[in-house]
Amino acid sequence: MVVSGGVGGDEFPDDGFLVGGEFVGEGGEPGAGLKGGISHGETDDFCDNVTKDPVHVRDFHATILHQLGIDHQKLIFPYQGLDQKLTRVEPARVVKEILAKGNF
């Protein structure tokens, strides 16, 4: 999955990062409720920009929290005197395209 949203290093601040690997349980079944052996999103030939199906970091966080059974809209914690959300104040979505059936 290509995750975008200004999370790259200092040299390439607009690049994202790739989440790779296949999650497999002990019995060979996909684990973590994610589809195994898929790719989600694409970059250009130079890997400088996301060209298809971008996923913002807040969407990635919302998806992880969803798989843990936590509603990202309700997860609020105090930080420096303010109530914060891991997915921040802008809308975040669960990336359902990477979830195995029955994990929506």
C-alpha cells in the first residue's frame, strides 16, 4: 500500500512509504484481517508521486484502529492540554479495499 500525505523524509517530503509483506497466520490463512498478496496504490516511474489510489496517513491509522476494534472517531486522548485524535480533525476513512471479506 502506498501511503501519502507529506510523510517522506527531508529530501522528498511529498513521498509516501510502502507497507509491504503478506500477513499470514499459523495455518497459512491471511492474518490481521487484510487481503494477502495484493498491492494498493501506485507511484510514477520515479516513485516521486502517488498516481493511483492514494492513502493518507490518517486513513492508514483509521484502518489499523478499525482492525483493532477501535472507532477512530471516538479515540481521544489528552496531549499538551488539548484533546487529540490519532486521525486528527480532517476526515479519515478505513481503507476497505485492503480488508479481507467480513472485516468491514
